[in-house]
Amino acid sequence: MTQDTFRDETAGGRPLERSTPPEPSERIDPAADPVPPLAPAAKTGPSLLDELSPEQLGRLDDKVQQLWQAAVESLLSDRGFPAALPCATTRKLPHEAQRRHLPRLRQIREILGTSQRWFNLQDQLNLDILLSEHAGDDPTETTTCLLGNGDGFAALMTAEYGARLGGPRILPLLRHWLTATSPRPDAAWLRRAGALLTPDTAPLIREILSLLPAYRETKTRHQNGDHSWSTTTYLNARTATPLRGMVWTCELIDEPWVVPLLGEVALAAGTGIGGSGPNSRSEMLVNAVLIVLAKRGTLEVVAPLARIQTKVRKKSILSKVAQVLDAVATQAGLSREQLLDRTVPTFGLGPDGVLEEKAGEHVLRLALNETGTPLLTFLNPAGKPVKSAPKAVRESHGGLLSEFRKLLAEIRKTLPSERLRIERALAEDRLWRWNQVEEFFLDHPVTGVHGRRLIWRILQGPAGIPVKAADGWELTDPLGRRIQPRADTPVQLWHPIGAAVEEVRSWRDHLLEIGLRQPFKQAFREVYLLTPAEEQTGTFSNRFAGHVLRYGQAKALLSERGWTGLSLGHWDAAGGSGQGEAVKEVPGWRARWDMQLPWGSWEHNAYDAPASSCISGPIRFDRTDVESREAVPLIEVPPLVLSEIMRDADLAVGVSSVGLDPQGQGDYWQSYNFGDLTESAKVRRDALTRLLPRLRIADRVELAERFLRVRGDLRTYRIHLGSGNILMEPNDAYLCIVPHGAFDQVFLPFEEDGGMLAVIMSKAFLLADDTAIADPSITHQIRS
């Protein structure tokens, strides 16, 4: 018998089977349910001990011995661990008398460490606290007793920092951190932490918390007779509690590293198991971080909160992040989005996106190129760039070099978040004043690399790409006409859904002519208008229903684009774990996309493994400003909202459909690979219409309705514009080519999810010169 169980480490020593557990790949972290507060140690006052005769003390000592012997027998017979009474009774003995019982306590601790059963966490903790008081001069042993070894991070802290944590200067604070068991620190807790905080502690907190962003969960398989189960552990409550105490203590530390580091901790702990999904690794730690950042309440907390908002998908966390941002925004007299606009860090880059520092005779140069790629280069004394850090820089200016590399890493993390934020503003039809656009999206060294490559539109007026003029920014249209908006002119990002066909065509031609690749699809953005079939179905759309998707891949893409709630698995088919929905909220509206597991999928998916595939269902919309979640007629959904939701669905299908499997088969595979084009494939076709005449293989390629036809010397090939798969004429034989590597032989106007345009182009160049193909797996298919 095999099953998957999920640890509830606050329960009393038995596996807990949940009727509807969280998805196995993203178990709810037990640290979200903290251990109960430590039971205060029973103190034996001198007056009480003085009243006990040696004979009475001896009888008490014998009683303690019997209690611990009974605890050992109970453990060995698998009946549990009755630790409360022997711990409390032992504490009544004088310190020296307690030492007689240490061998028995250590024996029990060893049994607990090797047992497959789970025992009350508080009992184990009290036992270890008792042992820690007798660790003598071994600080590492003291730390081991207090932290336990319930997960990898506890072992890491003990191995790397045990001597410092258990030393006399920091040990009192470590014991205090173990009392961080409430949802938030009260004034008394913080006062005590402040009294115990020493100059040695802040650097140690920084070192330990800096390990968390790179730390990952572990999966352990257990076996007890014919019963097996697995557990996935990030941080158990025993470890998360002192870490929460460290985070709370950061409120008392006024150092520049505090806010950025706490943001990294929250980002790692807030994402789901494996780095994605609607759950979080440790909501307990994220909440602790948010409490500290909220109390700071300054603009410096906005950037890390914005990154959390972009990456984390757990609704309860996002709600708290929004509350903190709203509070900071209110204090600053701004809306949340206005606050985010104003607080994107510059990382010291100048308006031209460059930061330079002298390092002896060399210069370190950090710059963003025109496509938004951050680059760290080194200039030699002659001013010429060199590929790697010169020896003189490494040896004499290592600190400066390290700082530049950290800035490079931070910029690389910020750029994708800002790109997604700006794209969300396009999808939500957000409005600015022109002076705000200039300040936050054109002159800013980081967001500027995105904003300067986008089309901006005066409200109900002309649109253009920003061009720097002597007295400010102007907008230039495809015909070269310029207009300089007034400072208070309302502007928004141009969206093709509100433009005439000729205008869209003009912008697409213009971008190709000037070789401008936008940070996301704007001119070449797909538009999804309501279809007659959807008018007939009324309250739901089947446009992207019936697709077989790779579940993990689809879920990851949808999560990145702001969808939440999708959780499918085989743990409780009768209870509904085989069906669910992905949900996305935009201002005023909520989209719900049904998903279910394929029939019979449990036969090839283990109980404790994530689902491998799912089948997409209808998409419905309801309003967020009313209590009822009743689906509304699609005709009432604003065209921009409908189009952007359908675009997300098309992207998910286009990237994760099993129809993309080169070795696939069956009716669905055939239909997906060679059937009608979706809107994204139609945009791909439109881009190819403009690209093909510019290519050196232009005389060998032509566009059909669904295919790019390529004439080689050996055969003629048809590449499907949706799937990228190939049929060979004259008998439509399937040609399997697995793409690999980057394609950079020709300028492409956009980099889409999945990169299908680049895949199609690379196959076209390859097949146009089919006599030069050396790969035997391809030539065998062509010549068969």
C-alpha cells in the first residue's frame, strides 16, 4: 500500500491523511502552522529545595528515572512519546542531579531521530531544550539541540553557524527566537530582542537569511512495512520559528541590506514548490517579512514588494502585499500603480543607462544596451573593452567588482518584472499624463529600455514611438510626422484592438523597416474578437476547449501571467481533485478557465506525482464588483478584457499542447499540428508576409493559407505556421526535426512565448539548402 501524506508537525505523532490535500508537488508547508508556545520551564526555587530532605530528593530522582524508562519503553513499543511529565519532573531536580538522566534523554533523542513515526513537536522541543542546558562548553551541540535536524536548512545552520549561534553572546537571542510562535511580534517581544541584540548578531542574521533564497525543498520517501509515503519539506515549524524571529529582529536593524534581503527571502519562500504554482513554500516567513516591511513604510520597500507581486501567486500573500503597497501609497498621496512607477530603482545608472567607476587604470562599465540587455564590461587603460575582469581589477579592486556584479544580478531580476508590469498596463488600458511617461518610462535608465521601444497614443489622438528632441520627447508616426504632447496631456499605450486595419499594417511595416524589436508584442499583438459561435453559447467560450496540455508547463505559464487557483492531482478523484479552474482577475472582471485530468490518467501517474497532462475546458467571465459569481454574457465583456484573456489561453495552448510532441500521434495530434490557425499563428503568418521578401531564400519560399512552403533541391516541404511541424511533398510524409539552439540569421520583430516564429524560420533556412544537411536522422527521412 502506497500513499502520500503531508506532515502536520503540530499534531501528536501520527501521519495525518487529508481527504483533499494540496497538490503533492506543492504541499502546504507545516511552518504555516507554528509550534505552540514553549511551555515555561518549571523552576525549582532555593526555598523549595531547601525544604526537601536528601531522602525526598532521592525518591524524586528515582521517580524521574522511572518516568524516562517508561518513555523509552513506550517509544520502543511504538505507543507514542509521553514526554511532558518526565520533562517537567526532571526540571524539579537540581542542575547537577539532572545530569544523571542525560544518557537516557540522549537515547530517546536518537530513537526519535530514526523513527518513521511523527511525534508531538512541542514534546521533542522541550526535550531538546533540556538537553541544550547540559551541552556544557560545546556551542555547536547546544545549537543542534535547539534547532533539531528536521530539514536541510536546520542542518545547514547547525553545520555552518552552530558555534556562533550557541556561543554566549548570541545564545540568549537564539533562545528568544524560538519563542517567535505568534503571528506577529508584540512590543514586549521586540524589547527583549533589542536588549539581546549585540554587534555580532546583525552580520550573522544577514549571513543566515542570505542562504534562504538559494535553498530548496527536499522530498523524502518513507517505508514502514508494506506502507510507504513521501513528504516534501521546505522548512518545518521547528526551523521556521527561529527564522521568523530573525526576520522580526530585522525591524531593529537600520542597515541598507535589510530591505533588499528580506525581499529576496519573501520571494523564495512565497513561490510554490519548484518555484511556481498557487501555493507558497512558507507563508509564515513571507508574512514575517511583510510585517517588517510594512512597519518601515518607506518608499524603499516598494521595489521588493513589486517583485513579490510579479512572481508570487498565493492569493493571501498577494492580498497582504497589496495592503502594504496601498498603505505606503496612501502615506505618499498616490495610487498603488503611481507608487510603483515612482520607485523603480535606477541602480546608480545614469540617464543613458550607464554606470562607470575607475578601478586603478581600468574602468568598470555597467550598461543597458538598446534591447535592454545589461552588460558588464571592462575598459583597459587605452579605453578599449576587454572580455573578462583584468587581473589587476580582481586583485586590487575585488570589492568594487563584487558590487558591480551584484548590481548586474539585481538589474537582470528587475527588467523582466518591469516588462510584465508595463505589459499589464497595456492590457488594462491604463492612463498617464505625458510628463509622467517622460519621467518614469522614457528618461528612467531601467524602464526606459522598455518604454522607448513602445508605441504611445494621445487619448483619442495620434500615436507614435518616442524620439528625443532638444526640448523633450516627441512622438513619431510611421510617416515621420512628429508631435510633442503637452505635459498634462493624457496618454496611454497603443493597442491594436482600437486601431483600424490599415494603421496596424502601417505600424508592423514600420517596425520591420527600422528594425525595432519591442519588449513584448504590441504592434504584432494578437486581437481576439467575439465570434458568432461565442455569441451563440452566450456565457462561455469553447475557443480553447478540448486541448490536451502538459499540465506543469501550462500551469507555470498561466501563473507567470497572473492566473491562480489551478490545482489538479490524483489524491481524491471522488472529491474533485481531477477537475479545477484557473482564475485571473483584471480591474472589474474575473476570468475562469475550466481544466480537468484526462480519463484514466491515474493509471500512468503515481498518487504522489504531479499530473502530467490536463484537458482545457470553457472560459467564463464574471464581475468582481458584485457578490454573485454568476457568469455574464460574453457580449457584455469589454473587448480589451476578452482579447487579453483569450491571448493568455492561446499562449498556454501554443506552448504546452501535447500536439507539439514530435513523436505524437492520434486525431488530436493531427488536428493540432496541421489544422486551422489560431490568432497567434495568424500574426506569425502576417509577420512572415513582411519578412520573406527580405530573405536570401526568398526565391525558395512562399506562403500558403496554413503553411510556409519551402523548395529544397531534394524535396519540397510545408511547415505548418501553428505547430512548426513539417510535411514533405508529394505524399505528405511527416518530417521530424527537433529544433535546438538560437536563431539569429535575420531580424525578427518579436520574441514570443515558445519562440515558434524563430523555429519556423530556422527550419526554412535548413530545408532550403537540404543537400547540405549532415544529420543522418534528417537525411534518412528525406531520402526514404
